[in-house]
Amino acid sequence: MSSYEKVALLGKGLLGSVVLEELVNAGFSVTVLSRNPAAIKDLPFGVKTHQVDYSSEDSVVEALRGNDVAVATFGSGAIMGQEPIIEACIKAGVKRYIPADWGSVTTDPEARTLPINYPLVQVQESLKKKAEASLLEYTIFSVGAFLDVLLDFPFILDINTSSIQVFDNGEHGFSTTSLHNIGKAVAGALNAPEETKNRNLFIHDTVLTQAKVLAIAKKYSPPTVQWTETKVDGQKELETSLENFSKDPTDFNLIFPLLKAAMLSGKYRAAYPKVDNELVGIPLLTDEELEKKFAPKFQRA
């Protein structure tokens, strides 16, 4: 039986809503922290809410007190503000913190110098120091791209224009995980506290390549759809996106190309050679199951 029972969830967006569902399904007592609890809808039975002012340490400490674990699933805008939350966890007596670090290459040593990874690397280093001092445990999840929404944006390919920018020959692999399996992995990790203590867990449903996704697209697209392929040099795309990003790091339109190049250029470890799925009870996705997920996206009129 888990030594953890009570979990504080920070953020109930796309990922947080699913993590909440899976934590409840696994029998955890969950409290959702929110600036405006009244605005939170469709909470599972038994889930509590607690109003919090993230700009006030006292407010965060009070909201976290009594919880064994804090799981951060808030959006990218709040990622840089995790250090005060970590300190609040320690003061509140929280045992473990799972940071908002649900990325693809954020823990790859080769990618530490990527400017978009800098805030997350700082959090990782802080958590390691806290763990070494026996102040707070952590579990960091590397989950790759979110499988559920992978085709909703012109990232791997563009469904709306039936076009694809192919990095090199489209052979570079990248890990991807469904939102529900991320949630199940979190619950599974908390049910195996010693085995997942102070670890970076690598989870994925499968490893994809652009070439594999394009093959599925061509197989299930209507006969009238012709896919336009533009081949680019992965390394050059990465260098260009880094140069452009350095000119204005606040421009979100420059972040997207950099994320894309970082994952598809083959320079970083976007495809996990070894995963911890078995430890947290996550099965791998078969090719047949993958096609079943993707086919409806391409079978459009």
C-alpha cells in the first residue's frame, strides 16, 4: 500500500484534468489548488479545492499543509515560478514534489544549454539539492510529446494544408505519451514510492518518426488529398531557430520552431532508449492501436 494518501494538484488544465482523474481512480485523496476555486467545474466526487495566492508564501504553505505530495501541472507561463512552491512544500511538510516538467528533452544532458530548457534545469538542480539534504523528495517525468494533441498543431505535419516539413529524411525518433497514461504513470509512481524516489522516470506509449506518421497520413487520407513534402536539414533548422529565438526570447512565435527543431532534428535524445513503463504500470502502444488513434484525424472530408 502506498505511503502517500493526500495529493495537492497545482493546475487543472489539459494535463492536470487527466492527472486528477487518474489519481482519483487510483484511490488518492486529491485537493486542487486554485486562485479561483469557484471557476473549477466537473470535479470528480470527493475532490476538494483550496484557494491559493501564489504570490504569497504563507498562502501556498497553508494550501499545501497536510498533503503528502504536490503535483504541478500548470502551464508554461508558471514554470519559472516553481522555486517558491518548492520552498513552500518544505515548510508545509510535503514529502514529494512532482514538478511541471512534462517535456521531451528537458532532462537530456546534451540539451541543458537550450534556452527553453533553462528554467526547468534550474528546477531540476534545486530539487536534487533539496533531496540530498533530505528536505524534499522528487520525481521528474520525461514523457515526450502529448500523443492526444500531436496532430492538432502543425508540429509533425500540417493536416489543414496536407503538408509536412520533413527533417532530414524523417527518420529521427521521438517518444510520445497519451495524457491518460501520463496520469496513470503519476499514480503508479506514487504507489511505488521507494522505487520512484528522487528519480527521473522515462515514459512513453511509443516512439514515432515523421516518416511513420506521414505513412499513416497517406494511408488514411481521402484519395483526393495529396501531401506536399518539403525536406529540410535538421541541424540547420535547429541553428536557425536558436538564432531567431535569441533575438527575442519573449516572442512565443519563435518558441514553437525551436521546440520543433529540438525534437525532430535528431541532435537530442527525443526517443527514449529505455523506459520505466513497467514500474508504473503503463503498456506500450502497438502499431495497430496507433493507427486506430490517428486514422480519424486523416479521414476527413
